[in-house]
Amino acid sequence: VYVFNLDTGYQFQETLDLRDRIAERYGIEVELRKPELTVEQYEALHGGPLYKTNPNQCCADRKLRTLREAAGELDAWMSGIRRDQSPDRAKAPIVGWDKKFGLVKISPLANATKSDVWKLITDENVPYNPLHDQGYTSIGCFPCTRAVLFGEDERAGRWSGSAKTECGLHSLDDED
């Protein structure tokens, strides 16, 4: 199975370190797929960090375009999204056609709950991102992710203070 980590250039170091721990633990190669432009080149092109002024475009350029490039080589892709994470994700099929990327999308954890996933992590000693221990219940790019506060929804730390709730990788519509 081909496994890759989509690195926007804005990932937390803890996420990059997790990639290495997973590769070591399971004896697999985890390719790092990056956008064509470095963060420095990208920000110079846009006059600064685009995630501050146009986060949708930043996600489209740094995440969606990178996955599209990888998808050209694939028949299917797999994601760890769960239906209990958000209203949009609640409609996610376990196996379905991803029109956006033109390939099959497999979501094996779609019916799992947060507690199901953490039980598996604990029981099987699965490596996980240590940011979870610091209140980060959903981890994306560091500029657009914060730890959640007690009582907040688990995705409240993503694009906090804005109406944005998804990067576009997992939205069910055809738009980026």
C-alpha cells in the first residue's frame, strides 16, 4: 500500500515526527508529498501568508492541488475521517466515489466514534500526535489550528473565529 503524508509546509513539527514514528513502527515508507512552491516562495508570490487573508485559496493551493497531483497516480485514497466529527462528514460513505479527485475514497473509520479510535490507539499502542495531549483534538496546519477549550466541539480549533470548517479535502461538494 502506498502511504503518503500531505505536507503543506505549515504542518506542526509533531505531525512530521509522527510520520517518521509510523514509518518506523510499521516498517513502511511514508512519502512526504509537498506543493511545488516552498512556503517562502508561496508567501512571496502572494505578498505574505495567504492563510491570513484567503484561507480557502491557501488550502486549495497547498492541500487540494497536492492531493490532485498524487491522485493522478492512484485508483483510491483512504482517510481517517469520522461521521461524528461534523455535519458534512456525517454523510461520508465508507466507500464512495470522490468526484473532486476522480477516484474511490475509503473512510474505514466513518462509523467509529472518537472513543472507539482512542480505545484502539491505547489497546494497540498506535503512535499518535502528542498535540492531542495538549488539547488539539483536530490537527491541521499550525497557523490555522489551536487547542480546543473545555466544552468546545472537537473541530472548534480549526480556522477558529472564521466561518471556515473544512479545507476541502473532505467536503462532499465538488467545489474547492
